Amino acid sequence: FSLDLDTVKIVDTTSIEGLSIETDLDIAVQFMSGYSSRLGNEEETELRDDFEGVVVRTVTKDMLAWNAGVRPGDVLLSTSATMGDAMWPKGSLVSVRSAISTRKVMNQYMNFKFQRLKEPTAATEVVENFELTLTRPIGINIEDTESGLVLISSFTEAPQSVVETALRVGDRIVAVDSLIGSRMWPVSNVEGLVSACTSRLPSQPVRLRFERVVQVGEWGGSKAVMNGKVESVSPALTGAVDGFRKMKQDSESAQTVPIKSSGSETHQLLLARCQQVLRQYATDNKSGKVMGLVADRILGALGEGGAPLDAKTLAMVMTAYGTSLQPENAIKAFEAATGLSGDGSLSQPEQVEFKGKNGPVTIIADKSALEINTVIALLRAHAVRGDVYSARRVLAATEGSKNGVVDDVPTSDWSKSKLLTCGVICYNIVIAAAAKAGGKDGIDVALDVFDCM
């Protein structure tokens, strides 16, 4: 859309690292950097971790930008050049500010070009890849499809045991290894695949790459938030939970596990939907109390599906509990997701149960969820409680103190995690916990932490 630059003013904001563009034409758009995206063409794209650019943070409804079609999450690709009709790409807030300032000197109007990102959570199916090394006779019947795929249509009377347990009717065969070397060649028809396999001796192995489609249901997250009912969270995640659970059960029943469930595409989509629900409720609900209930539903759904949390989802769940002033639940979520003691000690945490649709469930612990943002959320929970010693012990565990002891309790060592770097914010949170605790103990811990800083 185009703006009359005589009405544009830039206002620095303190709530986010960004800027706001406001005009007398009723536009209010906030930009922030640090979002992730896969760009480089005009097609709709999805977010990725290595992008640095400018993304719309908020748009005021029914104002100029909103009516022009700009929505939160849109990427600002380019703005008008200082002179002429050319569009210059923009990758930072500084460049946006500079472009507006210089353009205003030379021209009354300025164009902004945005790109709409697709929502990865909207997919109704996920494709998982895996490979198996087999020998002839393989024991499968295959068929061509109109779309150029080769599918397993059935099994022979006596297939290899690994084939019977690891493969499913409907799995696609997409590549076969070359007779010489390790290169995988794409498969587009039955004739080519049969030729590649029969060119080998019966005992000579052949490696095949398969695809399995996992149904994850329609994404109902937006509807769940729109009706304002926390009870809608679990149904919004049901498709992805069921898809992940079935894929996991299929893998566990195979003698050779074809798909590693944790970290799989289906797992990532389930976590992405959980994150989206948390974001939407955080944006659309003014009361912080509801966020704790949403976090409960998220953990219950993940427990139902037997899906571990990653660091990002765990940090968001803990933040949701913090928003609801439930620091104890934030600590329990950390312990359940990581299997580590939330007080930074060497003790083993008690098993925590969450409410699933069919009864109590537990979360599968995965230490990869231990990351600096989850540690920060844990420290904040202790600070809210005024538990200065637990906060100091967590800080020591993050630093990797050898043979450390806090308040006569030995500390753990979490420093082996590659994603843990103790920054100033960690020290500041512990000092805040010390200030809340007060007394001589609080002062001693605050001075100790200050010396470490």
C-alpha cells in the first residue's frame, strides 16, 4: 500500500524492540526484527530460525494498514527507493527508518511491499521419510499412481519380517540406491524400480527410501481461541495428537524403527500447533488467569500423545504459568519435561501427572528441552516465589559449578548442554529473587551473585 509521507511520524516504543508508524489516516503498524522466515521468492513461505528481517507485529483493526490487507506476521520485503519507482529490500528496522526519512525529502508518497507467510500448522497431513536396507525377495506388491508415485499395494504371502513390521500399505517408494556407490536415485514408476532391484543378486542388499503420509487433522486453533473457551484447546490439537501417537506406535512395533518419532515432522507440527495456541490465547485474552488453564490443556494433550516437549514449547508453557501467577506449576512443567530437579539439585524430581482426556497422563522427559530460555523461565518462577536458594542453585547448575553447594545442598551440572550460556539476565533474576527474599540470606546471595557477574 502507499502512504502520504506528510502524515507519517515514527514513534519509538518501549514494549518491543521496534518502531511504530502512525499517521493521521488511522494506520498503526509496529515492526520488529528477529523473526524467522524462509524468503527469496514471491511464494508463500514458512518461518525458519535463521532469518533476520522485519515482520509486522501488530496492526490496528479497521485502520488504513488493516484495510489495505496488512496482517500480523506479514514480512516487510521492500519500500520505495529514495527517488523514483524502484523498490528497495529491507532487512532491519534501521533501514526502514532511514528509508522513510530520506524518501520524505524527495517524494510525498511511499510504497510498502509485504509478503504473507503461510501457516505451517494448517497442514492436514505430514510426510515422513525413512530408509530400509532389504534383500530379494522383498515381499511387497507395488503399483503406479497417476501422480507419478509408486505405492505399496499389498504384501506377498511370506514377506521378510522387517518388511511386515516396518512397512504399511500405502507407503511410497521414492528412491533406490545405485548399484555402485551410495547415491540414491529417484523412483517414478514400477518398471524402473523393478529393474533397479532385479539387477542385483538375490542376496545383494538394496536400500530403498520410503515416504509415509501421517494424517494430522484440520487445524482448529483459531476457532478455539475465537470462541474463548479453554475447553476447545484439546479438540484443536486432537488431529495432531492422534497422528503422532499412531506414527509412534507404528515405529515402536517395527523390528527396525523406520521413523524416529521425537523430532519427526509430525512431532514438529504438533509442537507448532501447541505454540500457536499459546500465542493466540496470549494475544486475545486480556486476563492472565486463562493462560494457566491453556498450559494445563497443552501438557495434557502432549501427554496423551506421548510427545516430549522441545525447549521452545516448554518455555512458552512456563511463561503461560508465570502469567497466571502459578510459579509452582511452571517448575513442575520444567521437571516433567526435562527430568531434572527444578531447584538445581542432584535429586530426582517426583513424577508429575497432568489431566488428559482419558485420565492422568505423564510427560516423556527429554533433556534437550533444557535451554537458556527454559532456565530463564525457571529462574523467574523461583524469583516470584522468593526462593532465593533454589534460584542460586539453578544459576550454579547453569554455570556448571563443579562440586557446588548452596545452602548445604549439592548443585547439579547442566553446563554440558550446548544451548546454555549464562547471561546477565540470569544473574539479574537471581538478584531480584534475593531482593524479594530479603534478610541476611538475601543479601549474602545477592553479593555472591554480584561477585560472579
